[in-house]
Amino acid sequence: MAILNNTKYLSHLIKRQLASFAIFISKNSVDALVGVVFLIAPIVFSFGGLDAWFYWINGAAVMLVVSLNKPDSTPARIFSMA
């Protein structure tokens, strides 16, 4: 019975600690990361022809939109247990 109480306490403690923890990053950085992945994917996975052009054009479009977009002053919350 004591082990069960200890695991409940630890579970509660972990949930409480995670509830106060959040990771903040900007929305533009996530979009830029997606654009970079689209630009690199044809090289990494050896795409060719139409498949490669599809990823390169989409990656370029995403990077263009990211570069023209005004960044938000508030970061995006991507993780929260609260």
C-alpha cells in the first residue's frame, strides 16, 4: 500500500511540475523550419523530376511568405500541461 501511495505522490508531483513548464517559440521559426525541410527533402531522399520540383517550389513559397510576414510580438505556446 505504501508503494501505491508513493507512486500517486510522484505522479502528482510530476504533473504539477509539468503544469508550470511551457516551451515558447515564434510562429515564424516553425514556418521557416518547415520551409527548410521542404527544400532539403529532395536531396536527402533522392527525389527527382516532378517530385523534387514539387518540394522545391513549395519550400520556396513557404520561405517567401515567412520572409514577407511581420513576426508576432507574442510567441506561440507549443507545450503546456496547464
